[in-house]
Amino acid sequence: MTEQHPSEANDASNPEAQAAAYAEARWPMAGAVIAAVVLTLLLPADLRLGPRWALPLAEGLLLVALIAGDPVRISRRSAAMRAASIALVSVLACGAIWSTVQLINDLIHGGTEINSADALLQAGGSVWVSTVLAFSLLYFELDSGGAAARAHHMPTTPDLAFPQHLSPEVKPAHWRPRYIDYLYLGLTNSTAFSPTDVMPLAPWAKIVMAIQSLVSLVILGLIIARAVNVLT
């Protein structure tokens, strides 16, 4: 019979202590949302969904609500907090998808920001980074029920299998995937156009990763082709 570590035994008998040990700091997720808001403000007007202030205001209010409800570490489980988290991720994703569609339309049919290589690279880079942030937050919120749920209980069959899941011998004590892990997943999936070290197990994860890969491939392919055409 495997001997249980004393700290693990204490955590099992005290769910609140376990959640405190496993909970993730709020600031990485909040920093990603703030970065997405800044990128939205920097986008050309025809690549933004709605007025300049609309999406940033909605994202800012939802972020403030989440910080007020669970400020330092993400461990509070409630229907209201879950709804606010899903709403925030949905707004970010909708904004990123809208900007992507508009950029692709401008690249195909012509737009004000594609006549200059500098403006094209700036607009395209902002849209691409926005999609990376949006998808990373989507993975962060949907994997195993979200950060608060992961703090209380990590399922034996997660939606996304990280190296620590596949090779438990390298897993530190109290390990949980953090936002940086999902940001790395979003970045590598957008550059390699396929899974790297994180394997999608759940159907939703496979679908979302496939969509992100296709979106990134189209953005980068069209931007590079158009930039070369403008420069020559």
C-alpha cells in the first residue's frame, strides 16, 4: 500500500486547506485580459466590434466583478462567478473572432490598413496576439471546470493532458495547470498549427484547438502574402 504524504492527508481532511494550496493567483489571468483590452483599443476602427469603448468597457466591468468576488487567488466556486468568467471569455473570443474575420475580409477585398506594410503588420500582429490571448483564456476557463474547480478537485481524466499528467514522476507536489500553461498552449498551437506537448482529450478541446490552428494559419498566411506583395 502506498504511504500518503502528511500534507496530502491534511489536505484531504480539510478541503479549504487543499483549495488554498492549489488555488492560482488572480493576476496572470487579469493581466492577460488587460493586455487584450489594450490590443482592442489599438486596433483600427474597421477591425473592432462596435464602438471603440464598447468591448473594453464590457471586459473591464466583468474583470472587476471577478476580482471583487475572488480577489487574490482563484478558489471561490459559485454560479455567479462561473457565469461572469464564461461571459468574460465569450466577449474576448467574440471580439477576437470578429477582428479576425474583418482582417481576412480586408486582406481579400482591400482595406485601409493593408496598403502599408507597417500598418498591415501592426494590425495583423494585434489581431493574432488577441486570438492567442482569447484562446488561452478559453482553455484556462473550460479545462476541468475552470481554475476554481481545479483548485478543489482535479479529475483523473482531464480535458487537456499536460506533460505532468502523462509523466506523473516529474509532477511537483500540489501541481495544477496554471494560466501560463494555457498561454503556452495557445501560443504553440498558433505557431505550430497542431498540438505540441499538450494533448486534447475532450471533444471540445480538439474542436477548439483545430479552430485556433486554422484561424492562425489563415491570418499568418494572408498577412505574409500581402506584406510581400506590398513590399514588392
